[in-house]
Amino acid sequence: VWDVAIVGGGPAGMAASVEAARHGLSVIMFEERVALGGQIYKQFGPGFVVKDPSAMGRDYRDGQKLLGAVQESKVMVRTNTSVLSIYADELVVVSGDQKAETIRARRIILAPGAHDRPVVFPGWTLPGVITAGGAQTMVKTQRVVPGERILFAGSGPLALAFPAQLRKYGANVIAALEAGPAPRLNDLFHLAVKAPRNFSVLRDALTYRLALLRFRVPLHYRRIIVRAEGEDRVEMVVHAKADADWHPIPGTEERVAVDTLCIGYGFFPSTELMRLAGCEMEYDENLGGSVVRLDEWMRTTVPNVCAVGDGAGVEGSIVAIAQAQIAAVGIAADLGFIGLDQAESISRPWRDKLRVKRAFAKILQRMHNVGSGVYELDEPDTIVCRCEGVRSRELQDIIESTSDIPVIKGFTRAGMGLCQGRNCQHHVAAMISRHYSIPVAAIPLATARFPVRPVFLRQVADDSVESKKYFVPDAESADD
Ligand SMILES: Cc1cc2nc3c(=O)[nH]c(=O)nc-3n(C[C@H](O)[C@H](O)[C@H](O)COP(=O)(O)OP(=O)(O)OC[C@H]3O[C@@H](n4cnc5c(N)ncnc54)[C@H](O)[C@@H]3O)c2cc1C
């Protein structure tokens, strides 16, 4: 039995693992990708060699520092290993195409990060329409630019960062559209005065803005995507002026020819394992909708389970790392490796960091409040659940008779596919909210189900169970 098992090898998972190991706890960490790093510290694909680290930028260097600390620690790292389920003190994990196994730990830290906020609009499933995270992965890990004429549409701080990053890697970004308003001098004054000590974030934002100016990428505020058009892939994009709630204003549409549309309207925390564990959830649209309830040591309402990082609410890497360190020393104290007084004094600077970041984020969120219009772009024929091919009309028909997401899922199969609702569930909730005039926050999500990642049945099947009549455990002839 491990003292701590950590799900996710991003900044949060890595920071938690190093801190827990520092206090003598035995730690195992699972990461489903081939390498540690998560989103911001994503590493290059195999075959790439960095010749000059000093040319790689601050994120790369910070990431290498954290990766080095993990390597120097006694943390057992299991990459290429997905956690499929959680039950009490057990995790069900699967490495590559091997059989699933069960790992037990006295405490579990969930640090699964976030995924792109999907936005459903006519044409969103056309090849060439990609998420900002997907585009970033291509350029960051493979140095591949996703297309030759790229339009970026999104909102929030990353709507500045992504197009600037893409352009830096040589991509031809023809324009960037921000759904929210242009920052006013007053906003910038508030950020600088009411949330001091966030200079580095302001400096990054300014650097990205200047990069867009230097590369002559026009940035249009208050414009939102309306639809993507094309035969076999995206060829044209229609965008329009957005009102304060991000509804497109009729008569303001513009059409532009592209081969790639990159969508970046923010992120959703990956909460499947938290919901599966039975953790209580609450709602905060600006943290990504449904988020897990935490105490001051990042403990969820399930006694042995902590949650940290973007998976516990999208707040960026500095908050993710501070939360992770707090959770780790909290567990060290809980398990008797250090005293509570010691844990409190060690965690003080990290709590201070959280306060500083959150003061800044609060003001920023007011500037980039997610508008409800982003969930109202679909037309009756638009596919909402892309895994199961369920259209808006079919969902609307069933929503006339029920507001219960699990029932809607049962009737239409929306949310039953490979992504398990990560792409469509929030949109379905927004449709229900509109139809019944109830807040999205009051609509419970569908129950999370095992396995949270797609897996071959043979990997989780119990070979000891045999029924000559119905099946034999024969991997060769088994139909996966
Ligand atoms: C797409 C995307 C792009 C971003 N780009 C930037 C940027 O350019 N600049 C910036 O400042 N911030 C960026 N951010 C924000 C920043 O990267 C995050 O705040 C930070 O990485 C959060 O760290 P984390 O450890 O909580 O999550 P992540 O970095 O997302 O790490 C979570 C890890 O958990 C793993 N995981 C998830 N589920 C499982 C499972 N079931 N089993 C095993 N492993 C699992 C994932 O593979 C991932 O590696 C981005 C965020 C996202 C989602």
C-alpha cells in the first residue's frame, strides 16, 4: 500500500509528488501520456533533441526544473498509464495494452488537469476545426503547424497567448477574435493596483499583445464564431459582432476563407474521477463549471481523496502548483510524517501565493466573463454529441419532456461515446437551462462511469470467469 497515489503528471501532480516524497512518504504517480509535463510543461515528442535550452523560454525551463526534481526524488513514476476508476482507497490503472491492475494508497491526489471547453456551432465537427489545446500540442511537441490560413476564435488570457504562440512557431494566423470586450485603462489600473505582485502575468500578456502587433495579426474584440463551412473540411468561417452575453448580432456577419479554425473559449476541469469517487461538487462558470468542493488542505468531501490543479478548477499553473504542495504537506501531517504546526508553517508562502493569484483572477474574470451565447450557436441540424452523432433537434425533442441528463443520455446516447460527455454534456445542460429557465448550476451532470478512459474489454475482463456457452477468454479471437 502506497502512502500517496497521484493521478496526473502535470505541474500539479509533479509538485505534489516531490513535496510528499520530501517528507518521507512513499509516492506513486500515474500519467497517461508518454511523458510527464501536463499542458504547460508538455515535452517534445520522441526524436527531438533540445540543443539550446536557453532559447526555449521560461515555461520550458520551469518545466525542466520540476521534472528534474521528480527524477531526483524517490517518486515511482508510471507514464503511459491511465487511471480508469477510483473506489475508496483503490485506483484501477492500465498501462498501454496490458491488463488493468489495482493500486492501493492511503491517500489519493487527483490532478487530472483540464480540457478545452467545447463550443457547438454549425460546422464545428468539420476537419480543420481544432481546439486551441490541440493546436498547441502540435506546435509544442511536434513543431507542426496545423494549417496554412488559421483563424483563432476564443476568449480570456489564453486567447492572447495561443495565437501569439502559434505565430511564433511560424503559423500564418490571419486574425484573432476575442468574444469579450477590449480591456479598458480602468481594468488595467485595477489589475495593477488591486492585485499587486502579479507583474509577471501582466508582463506575459503585454508580450503576447506586442507579438500580435509585431506579426501584424489583427485582434478583434467582441467578435464570436457563428459557423464553419466546407465540403470535406473547413473552407470558410462566419463570425459576427457579439453582444455583452456573447450572442452574435444579426447583420454584423463576416465571412473569411481559412483552412484551419482554432477554437479557444477556455477550459473545463476533468472531474470524472472526482465524481466517480463520490466527491461533492459545486458550480463556478469561471472556474470551468462543475468543480469539486475542497477544504483548506485541498481535501474533497471523500476523506482520503484530495484534488488539485486545473482539475479542481481552472486557475493556471501557479495556483495548481501551490495547491498541490499544500495538499502534499497536509497529507504528510494527516499521516503523521510531520506535525500540523509544521505543515501550517511550510504551507504559508503557498497560501499567500494563492491569495495573490486569486485577487488577480477575480478581476480578470470580470473582464472575461463567459457569455451564455457561446452555448446557443447550434442550429437544429448541428451535431452536439460528436461521438454518437446526436443532433441538436433530437436533443431538443427529448428535452421537451425531461430535464434529466441521465434520461436524455439513455434515450439519445448523447454522452455515451468515447469522450463520455466531455464534449457535449455542458451544452446539453445549457439547452435544458434555456428550455426550463433554470440555471445551469442547478442541473446535475450525468453520473460518471467506469472506465473514464476508452479501454479494450480484454484489459479489464476477469479471465477467471469462464462461460463455455457465452464466451471464452481468448484474446486472439476476442472481438474488442
Ligand atoms: C489545453 C491547455 C493549454 C494550456 N496552455 C497554457 C499556456 O500556453 N500557458 C499557460 O500559462 N497556461 C496554459 N494552460 C494552463 C496550464 O497549463 C495549466 O494551468 C497547468 O498545466 C495545470 O496543471 P495541472 O497539473 O493541474 O494539469 P495539466 O497540466 O493538464 O496536467 C494533468 C495531467 O494529468 C494527466 N491525466 C488526466 N487524466 C488522467 C488519467 N485518468 N490517468 C492518468 N493521467 C491522467 C494528463 O495527461 C495531464 O498530463 C493550458 C491548459 C490547457 C488545458
